[in-house]
Amino acid sequence: MARRVWGLSKKKANYKPAPEPGVRCDQCTYMFPPVALGGCRLVRGLIQASATCDEFRRRPRS
Ligand code: SF4
């Protein structure tokens, strides 16, 4: 079953600055749009491209 959209707070998701480029939100399948400041399908609120969280999942290459 799909996860609930916006079901997580930043605190619960352990949202924080990304320690390395490969795990940035703009590399994550859940960020939309993947621009400097956007949204996330799982975590509520404004999401920075340079952040990350425990739910990170790499965006498939297109
Ligand atoms: S790393 Fe976390 S906050 Fe960032 S886009 Fe992915 S799921 Fe959302």
C-alpha cells in the first residue's frame, strides 16, 4: 500500500542538510519539482534541494 502523502513531519523524517551530493532531495524520487526550493510527496513543508531525510530514495534515471 502506498504511503500517505505528506504523512511525515520534517522532524519524524529526520530532515537535515545532505551530508553528500548523492543523497540530496533533488536526487530523491519524492521531491517535486526538483528545484532549489520545492515540495516532497512524503514530508510536509518546503523542501530544500540541498537537504535529505531518512526516507531518501534515489530518483530513477530517465
Ligand atoms: S530526501 Fe526526504 S525530504 Fe527529501 S525529497 Fe526525499 S523523502 Fe522528501
